[in-house]
Amino acid sequence: MDILLGLQWGDEGKGKIVDVLTPDYDIIARFQGGPNAGHSLEFNKIKHVLHSIPSGIFHKDKINIIGNGVVIDPIIFKSEIDTIKKLNLDIDLGNLLISKRAHLILPTHRILDAASEASKGHTKIGSTLKGIGPTYMDKTGRNGLRVGDILRPDFLDKYNFLTNKHLEMLKSFKFDFDLAEFEKGWFEGIESIKTFKLVDSEIVINDYLNENKTIIAEGAQGTMLDIDFGSYPYVTSSNTVCAGACAGLGVAPNKVNEVFGIFKAYCTRVGSGPFPTELTDETGEKLRDLGHEFGATTGRARRCGWLDLPELKYAIMLNGVTQLIMTKADVLSGFDTIKVCTAYKIGNQTYKTIPYDLDVEDLQPEYAELKGWKTDICNMTKISELPKELIDFINFIEKEIDIPIKVVSVGPDRNQTIVKG
Ligand code: GDP
Ligand code: IMO
Ligand code: MG
């Protein structure tokens, strides 16, 4: 099994690259997160945004699996399915399998997420408000409802029990909500889920591996949003790192081959929390404008900053990355100078990796300055066509982190992808 995951704060371009790599695989499987993810991919001039469904779905003959580590909101799932059906594309939704062990996001999980965030004021996480935190809390607290429970005769009792528990919890928040508004759509979503193959995905996947079928595991979010290693508490509630793929699909670590680490040629973050190289000036605005840096799930403006090598090195270490994929190099075209953070200074101390506490006021990034390029690279298809300054930028990163950059993405479309070899 190969794994593709984000090395920054999410939105690195995972959806696009999984779609590009899908022809090389038999199975594409999401292993964690839920509809907090927004994975965009583009072909034939149409952009698609997926939240719960793996990014291999537009390839007819491929098996797409929503693994046990994922959390599913039936409302959002159904609307994604309806959107795809309306496109009338030649794809086979019968090849989408859902793990019975995946947990369900209840309407009250979403309400609890919103109530919790509202109560935190300026210390809020900046959650996508999809109910992710409360659902994983119920999973680890051993209270959750799973996809497999839908098939049980006592499903409604289980739903009512958990919902009532949440309603009690909501009394401690001063928060207005309308449960009925969500419930109808939620149960319609449950009916939609029932029409798919609900499977023991860990067995299906291991059987496929034994038949020498190829699998790519698709990460959601990014390493700096990992529950253990991200900038806690400003993180999501799952393990976004490589180990999360083993737990989130039921695949043993010795079955993992390549780990594709994907990063943007600069950094973005949406939501609260520390961001060492953030640019709050017009350069940051320029990156946001040129890169269309607005959330695929929430539409929020993404915070932008320069590439951060201490952060990238930390992510590469945690994930055992074997190959790097760099996206959005085209967004840097036109800058006179491109900066790359090589270390942080906190007081008199220099850090080449992520310190325990990133949220300190006197953190100063140290930058290397590289010459920019003016050429538009969006239509380039070969490494040899790229401007010298971009090659220098790539060489600089490879030298600093000692892992090859195998793919350079120069635009959102499938075809705007250069394999460096
Ligand atoms: P994901 O969550 O990692 O799948 O990434 P998102 O889809 O949330 O955000 C990435 C955005 O950048 C999307 O709008 C993509 O269409 C777009 N994108 C992906 N790769 C490139 C690229 O190389 N250049 C440009 N300009 N846009 C890209
Ligand atoms: P993809 O898969 C970027 C961020 C939220 C917030 C924090 C916690 O598209 O890269 P949550 O809703 O999980 O409780 O929010 O994590 N976040 C993401 N940021 N891309 C994502 O997914 C994200 N999913 C969650 O903005 O800061
Ligand atoms: Mg995204």
C-alpha cells in the first residue's frame, strides 16, 4: 500500500494529485477525517470538490473505499452523491465501498461543535463546524454510532440514546439550535448510505493486498493538524500522519511501500493557531489572490506565508516520506524574491525543527532569499521547460531536506502536472 498525505496545514492539493495517480492503482481509500476535508480536482475544465468520497471516484474501474478511520455525515455524504449523479459522468458508484466501522456524525455532534466553538470566544479552534471533534470524542469515549449499526434493528434506539445524551450536554451551553432542521436530512442520508456496499473494509483491503492489487491511501488535513503532532489544541481530532493510515484502514505497517508527502511551494492555514511564516502584509494577500486561497469546505480566506522547512522536515520525519510532491509552484511566478524559512529563532536559541510550543510571541523565522521568475509556467509539461530560478528553488529544497521532489504541479487541472522522475 502507498500513502499520500499532506505535510502542512491541509489543502496542499491532495485531491488533485490522488486523481492524477489513480490510474496507477486498483483501490483508493480514505483513512481518516471526514467532511472537514475539501479535496478539489479538475478535468475537462470542471472543478469537483469532494468531502467524504475518495478522490479516485471519477475513474470508472477503480474501487473507492471510505475506511474505518473516517467519520461520515449522512447529510453531506448524500449531497455529494447527488451532485456526482447529476453530472451524468461515466462512473460506477457501485464501486464505492463504506466501512461498517466508520463512525457517524450525528446532527447533535454538529451542534455540539458549534456550541463549543461559540463558548471559546477568541480561543476558538476555527473548526469547520462539521462535528468532527465531538464525533471522534464519542468514538474514543466508546459511545459512538457506526455505519454497521444502521443495519441493526435497535439503530433508532441507539440514535435516540446518544442524541438525548448530547441534548443534556447542550444544556450547559447557552446556544440556540434547531435539531429538527437537521434530522430529516440525516435520516434521508442514512437511507442513501444503505444503498452502498457496507463492508468489513479491513478484510476487503487485506484480501486485495494478498491478490497483489495496488492501493493508495488518501490522507485528509495535514501533518500540522494531527491530533498528536500538530499545533495542539489548534488541530483536528484524528491522526493525519502515516500511522493513521494503518489504523484507519486496518493495514499493517510492513505493508506500506511509498509515502508521498505533498506540500505547497508556500504555506497556508485556515482556522486559528500558530503559523510561523505567516505574512499579514500585501505579499500574503498577493499569495492568497494568485493562489485563490479560499477554503474548499467553508469558503474562509486561508492565511498565507512562505515555505517553512523546519515544519516540512518535522512532517517528513513523522511520516517516513519517500517522495515529495510540490504543488502550486505556478502561484509563485511573478515574485521578484521568494523566501524560504530555514530555521526559527526563539530568544537566543535556533530551532531547525518544530519546538513544543510554537505559539510564542518572540518566534522569528530565519529566511533564505531566492530569486523569483517571471515566466508563466502553467502550460509547461517538462522539467526542462521550467525557468532556471524554479529549478534552483527545487534544488535548494531537495538539498535542505534530502528527499527528491518527484512531481511538480503547475495548475489545478489533471494535465498541469510535471513528473520529474
Ligand atoms: P486538498 O484539500 O489537499 O485536496 O486541497 P484543496 O482542494 O483544498 O486546495 C487546493 C487548491 O489548489 C484547489 O483549489 C486546487 O484546485 C488547487 N490546486 C491544486 N494544485 C494546484 C497547482 O499546482 N496550482 C494551482 N494554481 N492550483 C492548484
Ligand atoms: P483538507 O483535507 C485545511 C482545520 C480547521 C481548523 C482545524 C480543526 O481539505 O486538507 P475540524 O473541523 O477538523 O475540527 O477543524 O483544522 N481543518 C482543515 N484545514 N484543510 C482541511 O482538510 C481541514 N480540515 C480541518 O480549519 O483549523
Ligand atoms: Mg482542502
